[in-house]
Amino acid sequence: MEPKKLTRPQTNRVIAGVCAGIGNYFNVDPVVVRICWVLFSLMGGTGLLAYLVCLIIMPEDDSIVM
């Protein structure tokens, strides 16, 4: 069994795939991650900064889905 990777998937994206990648990594529905991210963004704006950091740090998934 190979270890999990935190990547931004090519599918199930809304903006850049950050929430979908986090949801896939923790086996949580990406909608739940998106709702939490919006709540953090509304409470002082730290969610926006964290999203941008994750967007820069998280690599895109290289696997091709057909």
C-alpha cells in the first residue's frame, strides 16, 4: 500500500482543487471542507490566506482520469 499524497485533483474542482484535495486526503466530503473554509474566511479572513498558501504549496495530481 503506497502512502497518501496531498495533491490537488484534476476532477471535482470548484476553484483550484484545494478543498477537493484535502477532502480526498482525509476521506471527507469536499463540500464539508469548502463550508469550513468559507467559515474561516468570514472570521477574519485567515481562510483566504490559508487557501492561497495551500494553492501554492500543494502540487497538482499527475494521474489522468478518463
